[in-house]
Amino acid sequence: MPTHLLDVDDLTPDELATVLDRAATIKADGDDSDRLADQTLGMIFEKPSTRTRISFETGMTQLGGHAIFLGPDDIQLGHGEPIKDTSRAVSRYVDFLMARMFDHGDVAELAEYADVPVVNGLTDDAHPCQTLADLLTIREEFGGFDVDVAWVGDGNNVCQSFVLGAAMTGIDLTVATPPDYGVDGEVIERAEAVGDAPETTTDPEAAVADADVVYTDVWVSMGQEDEREQKLRAFEGFQVTPEFLGDRTLMHCLPAHRGEEVTDAAIESENAVVWQQAENRLHAQKGLLAWLDEQE
């Protein structure tokens, strides 16, 4: 059976450390041109993307392979052909599959029927590739994971994967969300199974009191536009400003809705490492693909 990455805890803590080590080595080496020579990554997109598409496609090129973009109008996925049929057919053409979809269950079904590794490029429940880049960034910035991080905002897919990554690496994490916008209880249970669950609060000021890092993300995610006004009211007091940030490091997975979850001044400040995070999507995913190839 192929090895899949549907969320961070599909890896063991040791495997996660190995993937991050591979990513760091690849980033430092620079010349990766033959690691995945003549291999192909099929990239299935239901949701549009900037960082996910460019980083995976560039990563495969730099590793000596090739990537194929498969958008919603390019294949019959889920409309005209069952997901399981697409998975079994495409598996015979490519060496890896990456899928960026709405329903997490659809990516899980792809993996169930695929004969090649399937990587979750984002679903409404999880964003493990972002967490790999986040952990690589924290390790670079702080020399390890003895770090206090405050997540401030929505307990969304990015937050949920980061909760798992923090538990697996020993990061001291506090999650501050408005009532009714917290992390799913099942994710908290999974974090407890691999490490320590985060502290949770509805008070953003309390969350950042002892933090080294403040991490935020959009309040209105793709597909939630009809909830916009309701969410903007619910998240009053959660905006990251320079005053709120202080001398702490700012992380954001991008794209940022400047003037909502974060101000322009905060994200343009010297405290922000958001561009390093964005670059590390490329390196983390190259490390992941190289590691997955070794598991076959």
C-alpha cells in the first residue's frame, strides 16, 4: 500500500522529523535535479490556488520530474465519473497525486483507491503541507521547537493541522478563537494521542501574553463568503496590529485579508516571517515528495 499524507498525524513524530530534515537538506543543497527524475505529479484542483500550485509544480521541476495541472474543467472528477474510478485510472499514469479539494472525504476516497501516494494540498478540514512549511520556518527561526505560539483567529483547516504539528513537535500552543469558532474536538483528541493538546481560550490578549509567535489566518475562508458579515462581527478584537503583536514573530499562511485579521502595518513589519513561510512551502513539499518516493 502506498504512503499517503492526508493530515500531519498520518506521519509519526519521527517521520515528521525526517521529512523536515529532508526539506532543510534540500533547501541548503540547492541542486535537486535528479531526485525524482522522469516522475510525474498529478495535481487535482477543485479550489483555486497560488502557493499550492506554484510550489508543487516548481518543486517537481526542480526535483527533475513533471507536474500536470488537473482543474475542475479538465477531468470528470465527481461529475461524470466517480472519484474512485478517477483515482484508479490516474494512478496508472502518475507517480504521485496531490489534491486540493473542499470535502476532506473526497481526498480520503482518492487515497483509498490510489496505487500511488496521495498528498492533501488542502481541504476544508486540514492543510498539512502548510503545517510542514510552518514547522520548517519555526525551526529555522528559533533553532528548534522550544517555542510558545499563539494562534489568534478562526479554528480553521490551517489551525487544525497546526494543532497536530505542534503536538507532535512539542511546541507550546495556545489557540484563541471566538466562541463557536474553535478547533474541532476530534482534532483535539488526535493531538492528545500524539503529544499535548493546545490550551484554548476566547481571549486573544491572554493567548499572546507569553507567546514568541503570533499566527493568524483569514476569518472568511474560501467557500464561506455568505458568512462574511457574521464572522466580521464575531472576530472583533482578534485583529493583529503592530500594538497587539509587540516584539513577537508574526506568521500567516497567506493570502492575507489586510485590514481584517491583520493590518498592513503588521504584515509589512520586520516581525513578519510570512514570506519565509511561503518560500518554505516549496522546500517542505520537496522534502515530503522525496521522502514519499523512498517509501515505495
